[in-house]
Amino acid sequence: MTPNVKRSWKRGSLVYVALLTMTMFLALSAAARTEDAKKDAAAPVASASHNAQDDTARLEGERRFHSNCGRCHTAPPKFPPRMMSTIIRHMRVRANITDEDRRLILRYMTQ
Amino acid sequence: MFSVSLPARKFARAFTFAIFLMSAVAMRGQDIGANPVTSQGDAPPEDYTLKAVPVLTGSGAYFTRVNAGQIQDAPSLSPLLLVPIGDNFLIEAKGSLADTYNKNTQGNYAGTVTYGMTYAQADYITKYVTLTAGRFTTPFGIYGERLAPNWIKALQGTPLIVPVTSGASLGGMLRGGIPAGTEKVNFNYAFYFSSNNTNHILATDRSSGGRIGFFLPGPRLEFGASFQQVLQADRPHSAGVHFVWQPNAVPLTLRSEYVRQSGIKGSGYWIESAYLLKQIPLMKKVEVVGRGQQFYAAGKLPAATVKKLGALGLDTNEADFGLNYYFRTDVRASASYGRQFALGRNANLWTIGMTYRFVSPLWPGGGAM
């Protein structure tokens, strides 16, 4: 191939890879959002009956969230539960938080 | 160099597109009807787990820096891919991409693209121990592992002592956090070994070391110590201590690290305070930051070594002051001023810019509330 053709082929490939990545991301996001909408619509109304045990666990989770996560960064918003589960798993490794802290923080951040 | 005919290229592109689209559709179909919560509601906290999904997170930033009169613009992107597998595995991969614009010798701005792989590791997580393999951030002190992301660090300038130790490792690591026999103290540890890698993007030293730490949730005090032994070249060892304290009464964070190396890279410390002005009605989103640091170069270094070490070759004192404004928890504007004192090289350091942290699910149903 001549240098010009090579350059064109390289440029074309780069554009192609960028478009491909974007398409994949958009397709996955669209699928995720469609599924989220379905689940939100079908979700039952949350029960209002919070017992004392739940409240205690939530308060303890909030306390541990602020003492562990707040040491390095500001409080993030409450992400969707399944994402939160992944993020907490990541933070368990990165910040060496205990298993009990992980459970309580996850519970607090997903309620 | 190989050549590919045009129809073959078109076919290859169409085929790859089809594979990706089919994967997306298949993933969507696979998730329909799946219950995201495996345990919820009245279940006791001990059983509280959720089905984790792959997540793409990370941060983008744009900063203008003026270092001793030299202007530099630097947009950057640091994506982090998290892929959980089952209940105990996690694959983490973080990359970095930055385009740094400086004035060249002709007086024009020219960009230099830099990229790298911060870490790419597989974790097997159990109650007390996490096994990690791959390329990971060296567990030394607190800055590299926890404070380095630009959406987290209170001041954008990296402390002078950070390059003293090897920042990345390639090998294996054991780590974890456990209650130290009482709820009042948590113990955490990390021990690792690393092999030598000379790849220009993934360079690591042959080394081993570790870190232990204690966290007292009551007074919100953390302290610990780190050690690193490099097993190549002049085989230097490094030792360091760190602490973090967040008083319960005020929104203040105090952090500090000290490190000393036996080789040519000297020793030093930094101490930083960050105060969120929560108690002032119109200033609730403003954080005031101050940092002081001193670096002591190793003694009796030959002139050639001093030149090669650059910033680590001279005794340096630095004081920085900064302001952060949180538009939201994920969007922050930052500005800082610092004064650096080094022999024959005093300088003003200005920084202004913004950071943005993003999080997105990569799996259908991952965003369901």
C-alpha cells in the first residue's frame, strides 16, 4: 500500500473503532434504560413498615458510611442497588473496609 | 505490512458490528425477569447482598497549571471498569489518558498525549482476606491507593514524596480489613510482591513490602505504617507512616504521610487539612484546603545523579492553599496557589480547573432503582 492509502486506512480504522465503541455503549445503555423503566414500572410500592431492627441497621450503616467513605472523599449520591453493590465491592478492596462495614454501608446506601 | 481487500474489510466491519449488536440484545434478553435483589426487606444485615453488575466509572478533568511562569493546559480522562463475577470475584481495570499542552520553542502550543494503565487486577474477596493478582497500585501509605484520583484529591498537585517509592506493582497481594477483636478498632493490612517489568507503559520494579493500619471509628482516627524493599539495582528500602483524623465535632480532615528511603531518593513528609464550610449558609459547598510539605534530598549525591533525579535531587519546601467548590457531589471546581522553595528554583504554582466523576451501569437492569 502507498503511504497515503496507509494513512487513510489507519484514519478510517480509528474512526471505525470510535464509532463501534460508541454504538456498543449506546446499545448497552439503551438496553439498560429500557430494562430499568420496566422494572421501575413493575416495582411494588415499598412497604412502610420499618421495624426497629431496620432503623438501627440503617443508622449504623450511615455512621459507618461517613466514618469510612468520608475519610477520602465527599459523600456520593445513592446509586442504583446493583451498581452500588459493585462499587462497594471495589471500595472494599481499595479501602480495606471490613466485611461488616461493607454489609451495613451497602444496606444504608440502597434503602 | 499486510494488505486487505476492500470487500473483505467491509465484511469484517459488518461482522464485528453484528457481533456487538447481538451481544447487546442477548445481554438484555438474559436479564429480563431476573431479580436484582437476592436478599432484601426483612432479612438481617448479615445476609444483605445484591447481584452486582459491571460498572464503568472514572473521572474527567481539565486543568490549567502555571508552574514557575510556564502555562500548561491538560484535559484528562481516567476510566475505571469494574466487572464483578459471582459473589467473590472482581476484575478492576483503570486507564489514564491526558493531552498536555505546553508552549514549544516556536512559541506555539503543542500537545503531548500520554496514556497508561494505572491498574488491571483480579480480586478474590473473602471475609478476612482478599487475594489480588495483576498490576496494582503499590500499597504504601495512603496517597497512591486512595487519594490520587483527581476527583478525590483535595489539591491537584501531587506531594513531593510520592515518587520516592515504586507506585505500581505487578504480581500478587494479600490484603483485608478486620475488626481487631473489638468494635472500637479495625485492623487492615496489605502484603505484596512484584516482578520487574520494563515495558514503557507498565514498568514496575522487582520489590516486596506491605502496610498495616488501624482505624478507630469512635474518634475517626486512622494510622499505620508501610515498608517496601526493592530487589533490583541498588536495592533501596523505604519505610513510612501515615495518619488521617476527622474530628466528630467539625467537618475537618487532617491527613499526613512521612517516608524515608535508604537509597538516593531522600525523605520527606506532607500534612494536609481540608475544611468544608458546612456551617456557613452560603458557603456550604466550599472546601478550604491547606498543605505543607518538606522534602530532604539524599546527602552527598553526585551532580549527575542530582540532575537525573530532577525534583528529588534538591531539598524542597512547599506550601499550598486551595479552594474546592462542589456544584454537585460529582462536579467540582478547584483552584490553588502554592509556593515552592528549592535552592535556586523558587516558584509559584497556580492551578485552576474542574473535575467530573461519572458512573454508568454496563448491564441491562443495572440502573434499576
